[in-house]
Amino acid sequence: MENEKARRNKIVKHAIMIMILTIMFVAFIFPFIMVIINVFKVKADITGNPLALIGKHGFTLENFPKAVEKMKFFNSFANSFIVTVCSTIGTIALSSMTAYLIVRNNWKANKILFVLMIASMVIPFQVLMIPLVSLYGGIFGILNHRITLIFMHIGFSLSMATFMFHGSIHTNVPCSLEEAATIDGCNKWQIFSKIVFPILKPTIATVAIIDAMAFWNDYLLPSLVLGRKDLYTIPIATKVFYGTYSTDTGLIMAALLLAMLPILLLYLFLQRYIVEGITAGAVK
């Protein structure tokens, strides 16, 4: 009798969990579905009935060429691609080497550095953005350059990436492998590049997708650093569709879909590594 009751309670809990997860999934996916539905409608149909699968004026593709032309999509895409790729590669390279140095060298300075990096993760960007703009723009005058934005992205993402690589190296890379490589004549750089770094593939993929999504979708920092229109990234370029008195929703939907596709493809390509990379270092 008790076993039957326990089984029923387990079934009820499982059903409740499924319902909650389903509601959360619908809540998260609903904006994306709305974009897909409305991107093939004219403005009047979107305004009149945004939930309709097909508008009164039928299916249309005219939003895409108009959006590409108005937001200068290919120029904005190139800017976003350069910033995202360079920032992601720089973050992975620096954070993995920093984590390796901290894990394999029991120096007091390393411990202090790691604690400071972890502590810096709780500082919100909004606290630093005004001093940063004043310093780099007013004193050094190096705003309106992609390289400035790339270095800022790397700086703000370095702590989290180092933390993830630290756990992965500490757990998944045995010292015996490095000792064997040393006996075979490898130096420190060869050990890291040929043995340690390839083992970190799941964590590399996780850091790559998390940071690439953050860099690609970032609006606030690029809007502070990049003032020239020819340097606009895709999130900043979409603001041309928002007018003072009117907004062309169809063009916005097309621009949003074009902006989502590259990072969505990257996620689908690397998704099998993400869970493994996040859990790396969770168990000693």
C-alpha cells in the first residue's frame, strides 16, 4: 500500500514538473515563434492580427530585401562577425592559459589573482560604463575602433571563462599526462598546446557559445564605444527601424531573424559539447 502511494506521488510530481517545464518552454520560445510568424507579413497584417499564421495580404518576402538595404546588413554583419570572432578567440586563448597557470602553480599571487577574478564577476557593467567611456573617449580618445570593443569584450568575459577552465583543468587533466610529456622532452608551451588544450574541447565549446552569443547580441557596450555608422554591429543597426512616430514591425522582424540565424547555427553545431563543458569541474 505504501509502495503504491509512493509510486502515485512520484507520478504526480513528475507530471507537475513536466507541466512547469512545458510552460517555461512556451514562455521562452513564444517570442521566437512570433518573429517567424510575422516576418512574412506586411505591416498592416502584423498590426491587425499578429497571432494569425497568414495575413490578409498573404505571404510576402519583401521585408527581407528592404531590411537588408535599410540597415546595411552586410556591413553590420561583417562588423559583428569580426568583433565576435576576435573577442571569442581572444577570451578562450587568454582564459585557458591563465587557468592553466593558476592550477599548475601553487603561488600565493595566483591564489590572490583567482580570488580577485571571481570577485570581479559580481560587479555589474553599468557601474563601470561611465568611467570607461570617460577614460577611453575623453582621455585616450580611442573610441570608434573595433579593436577597442574587442579588448573590452575580452576583459569583461575573462573572469567567467577562467573560472570554467580552472574547474575543467583541475578535474579532467591529470598531472601524470604532463609528467609523461615532460619526460618525452616537451616544454611547458608544448604540453599546454598539444596535450592540455585538446582535452579541454567541451569547455572550449561551452565558453565559445556562451561568449559568442553575448558578444553577438550585445547592444549596450557597442553603442557606447562605436559612434560611426560604418562600424555599427547588427544590434545597433536595427535601431534604424524605430522612428519617432512610426515603426515598421515587418522590417524589424526580418532584421531580428537575420541577426539570430548565425548564432543559432553556431549553437546547433556546438550544442553536444555544452552540457559536458558546463559540468566539467563540478565533481572532483
